[in-house]
Amino acid sequence: MSSLKSIKNSSGVPTVLLIDSRPVIRQALKLFLISDIDVDVIAVEDIQEAIALLEKQSANESEMDNVDIIMIDMVWARNNILDIIQSLRLDFADIPVLVINTGYDDKFASRVMKMGASGYKSSPSSIEQFHEAIQVVIAGRKYISPSVTKQILADTFQKGGMMPHEILSDREFQTMSMIASGKTVGEISKELVLSVKTISTYRTRILEKMHLKNNSEIVQYAVRNNLI
């Protein structure tokens, strides 16, 4: 396994910006990355803290090493992953984003890549695969776990084209996933910081596009297609 190289820091060791609000998991991932993958890690608990740090670096006001790669865990981000990636890509497009999955399902994998992530690493995986994912992404290429690639191809061939949920916009898909997980329009509105009217409009579009009648059928569809 070859050593990882930073393209931004004189130390030669890549710096990973890890975003995760769960203290125990954040610390465990940090220790794993430092000891087993041989990278430096800056760990923060939310997207706001990450953006503040990146803005300081952009203005040369930070004493920390420049960030080579941003890492986000799907289990923490869940339905907000697309918004998080969009926020990062808007102002820090030069820094690659690697989404890792330590236990959540892979339903967002293709959308994560379309939104602008540079890599998606599913779980479980070996240290070598983790190392490869970081190496590929830092080098400016795209990385998708082989298991996810195989699943996407298998789904495409088995289902003979696009599934109903695949024609939804990213925001509609996000709303559909949250409805399927049992959240109300009001709860979704608060979480996404959008009006109840807007979420209701998304719900109407979802039902029309997917030819469903109500929330119960959305849940049934999601369960049937392993989306929750």
C-alpha cells in the first residue's frame, strides 16, 4: 500500500476535514484515519463549523494545514447529505468530497455523485479500500465502491430502465425519503428550513410522478424497493 501524498501541504501528509456531530464516532474515525490510513485529521461537528474553517483557510487566516479532502459519513448526514454537498461545492469546489457509509443504506449513492461528490465509499471495506478511496479522490479522480457500482448496474438491468423514484428531483427524492421514514410535512419543513407550502408542493409532485395516492403508499414503495 503506497503512502498518501498531499498536494497542498509541505508536510506531505494529506489533511482530511472530517464532519460528524457524534463525538464518539468522530473521535473513533479520527483515530482510525490517523493510525491506519496515515493522514492528518481536522474533526468538526457540523457543516457550519466546517465552512467557517474553510473560509479562514481561503483567507489565509488559519494556522492549520490546508484541507486536501472533506469526509462525511452518510449515517450522520442521512437525508441532508445532498444539501451539505451542495453547500460545500458552492464555495469550495476545489476541495474533493468523499462520502463514506458506515452503516446506512446506499440509496443516495448515485445522487451524491451527481451532486458533485468526488467519491462514495460503502461499508464494510478493508483498510486498503479506504486508502484507495482517499488516494483516488485526492488525485482528482472519481471513486465509487465496487459493491455500489455493481448494485447500480444490476438494478438498471433487472428493472429495465428508470424506477419511479429515479425521475424525482433531488429535493423531491429527499422529501420522499423523509416521508417514508415517518416524518410529517411540518417536521420536514423545519428540518430543511423550507415552508410547509413548499414541502406540500413537493409531496404533490412526488405522488403525481410516482403514481401513488398517499403517504402510506410512499412508505410501502420505499420498503418494497429497499429505500428505507
